[in-house]
Amino acid sequence: MTEDKRPAINRRHFLIGSAVGAAAVAASPQACSRPAAAEVPHRWIDPSRCIGCGSCVPLCPMGAIRLDEVARTDPEECAECGVCQRSRVCPGDAIQPGKLEWPRTLREAFSNPLVEHKSTGVPGRGTEGIKTNDSTRRYQPGFMGVFVELGRPALGARLREVERVVRKFTEHGYPAVADNPVAELIADSKTGAFKPEVLDEKVISALVEFILPRSAFAELRALLAELSEEVETVFNVSIALRAVPDGASPLDPLFGPEVFRLPNGKVNLGLAEGIARQEG
């Protein structure tokens, strides 16, 4: 019998293999062991049920599943998003949720859209202020909301990278908005330092919110340029500004035509009525 030389299959190979070179995700010793189900502290694949079909492999956003004779998860790379299990693609029901404990529960809270954040009471990474300023009045005239999302697409983010962003903004005098899921991770509000035990946790994405005066747009550009050299994952930045009275967008005068501007297509009927009366 000849040795099977086929490489392990991995979704990350498909997404970014041509850019960084194909390399199979190595399963850790913990992933290869077969502990009792009640003892597993992370999402795992029961080798006694797995038939080795590989259907789960391309579904993992973090490339945390590899296929040898059976599929295995790498707990260090798994973000506990639950995509593999929710898809019901496994014919043997081999994908198991594991018993998550703090701080690993943060992976699920930030990565699984069906799990509620205890800090906000809603699922998802953002807050009501991001969805519609009409309900919160968070972004007042003369100010702008700045949203930094780390980890998407494809790479994910360790919370230590999220901490770098919070520290940088805090250093410039702009602390993170309090009622955001990231805020509960901050141990020192003066520096933006996170609780040390959470730094190695991996999430599909995390979104941090800040409020800056409109006059700080040049400082914001410089600040983001610094972060682009320091943060070791992908991140994107969104900016929210209140429209001027004639309905024009204030983005172009501040940031120039190179900034991508979303159309004013989201309308929340009736939600702004109380605000309009107060500000009219």
C-alpha cells in the first residue's frame, strides 16, 4: 500500500493560499486527543462519528478544520462561530459544541451572530447607535462616529489587536464608546488596556466605536495610518456624520472624493419624529 500524499484541505488555502503560499493548518495535540465530550473546552469533531467526507472543511471562516483520515479542529484557530455545526452539513453529526468557559466564551459572543452579548443585550458586534442615530442621538452636530472593525474578511482577529486600536485612540484622547461589547474588556480606561486573560482569544471580527469632533478629521487620518503599520490583521473604518440641513453629505468636504460613500438608503420611518421636534 502506498502512502497517501494528498495535502490536508483547508478553506484558508482557497482564500489566501496564492498570496501567502499553501500551508495546511496544523492540528494541535489537544485537537488530536479524544477526551470525554463533557471535558472538551472548545468546539470539536468526534472522530468516532466522522466519516472523513470533508464537507465541513470549506465552511470554516477561520480555516480551523483540516482533513486527514477524519476531520479535526485546531482550537487555537477556531473562533467558535458555529458555522460548521449550524450548516448541518455533517452526515454523522460529528461536530460538537464543547463546554466553553471564560474567556473562550468571548469567541462565541463576538463570532456567532445568534449569541447575545451580555453587555448590550443584543446579538452582533455593534450597538443601536450604529444601526440608527435616530434612536440614540449619539452623533451630534459637530461630531463624527468612527467605527473600526477588525478581522473581516478571512483573517479574524486576536483581541490583542483590538486592544491596539483602543489604546491608540485612547492615547489621542478618544476613549471607546462605553456601551459597546468591546468596552467590557477594558481594564484600564486611562490607557485602554484590556484584561490580560482575553488578549489571545480569536474572533471573526470585533467592532470598536469612537466619537471624535469633526475638526479632528486630519488627526484621524494620521492615527489610522499609524494603526495600519501596527495592527496585524485586516481592519476597515466607517464614519457616520449627520447630514447638513440641505441634505448634502459632509463627508466629501472633510475627507475628499477618494472616500467611499454609501447612499442615503436607510430610512427609519417615524423614529426621528421626536428628535425633529426638539431640534426644530
